[in-house]
Amino acid sequence: MKSAGWISGAAAAVLVAAGAITYAVADGDDSGMKPPAADSADAGFARDMAVHHQQAVEMSYIVRDRTDDEEVRRLAYDIAQTQANQRGMLIGWLDLWELPKVSADPPMEWMGMAGMGTGEDGALMPGMATNTQMDSLRGLSGKAAEIRYLQLMYTHHVGGVHMAEGCVERCRVGVERRLARGMVQAQESEMKLISDLLKQRGAKPPN
């Protein structure tokens, strides 16, 4: 319970920082630079992470309806709220930069990893669950739903952390790099909590 509470505080801190970052960009912070190009790492990260985040939000709302466990429900709520807000920021930046929210380029091309996500059965990027896995989660309840959600979210975070680290290395907009760095820290902390929750249920994170 203590760990979940700590994650809640961390999620709140990320959201406060996110709000400040959005204001800074809109208010002209980092305005010495021209808006990034449509094929830049900044734009690619914003587009891809918005899609990645949307699935995490969807998974989290599914499990909140499938279990009464307060610790898992609290984690799911934190993930849904944090990632929905971050997704709004990413899409907002694309609007501010007057860039398209979709691209003809394959996902992850900005990282030099085009084709890493097979795209089969809805898994567009590394870490994303397939449509079949999402349907399976919807069909479970109780402990089985908790384990499936935690395992899917752990894998999802592995992919999200890798993508955020790519932005830290490649993005030019300072506030976007700082947001990406915060994503890495928050999701790695959540992965530790997820591992603990799985252990309590006699399960392990996926290899």
C-alpha cells in the first residue's frame, strides 16, 4: 500500500511538471528554436507516444472494471490519469508546431527503428498489446484480470521507457526532453511496483 501511495505522489508530481511544461511551450519558452520539422524526432516522439499512451489508458480503464482490488485499481487510475494528460500535451505540441498528428512514415522511424513493431493484430510499436490480448483482458475478472493487466502493462512500460529514452537522446526541444526523462523515471518506478504486485499474486513480469 505504501508503494502505491508513493507512485500516486510521483504521478501527481509528473502532472504538475507537465502542466508547467505545456504553459512554457505555449508561452514561448525555448522560442529561440524554430518549430521542429514533421520528420524530426520531436514530432515522431509526440505522435508515437500519444498512440502508445492511449492504449495504456484503455487497458487501465478495462482493469478498473474487472477487479475490486484497491491497490491495482489505484495503480490503474494513476497510469490512466498521468498518461491521458501527457497524451494531451503531446498532441497539443503538434498543434502548436502546426504539424500533422499522423504520418505516412512507419512508427519508430524517428528512432531508426521502423518495422520494430510488426503492426500485426494492432501491436503498432514495441510493448503494445495486440488486439487479441486486449480482448482477453476484457474477458477476465478478479485475480486473473489483475495478473494479465500487470503483465501487459509491464511490457507496455518497457516499450514506453525505450521510446522516451530515444527522445532524451534525439529530441531538440528542451521541455520535451525533460518530459521524456520524467516518463522514464515514473514508468521505471511503476515497473518495480508492478513486479511486487505480480509477486504477491504468484506471478512474474514477462521475460
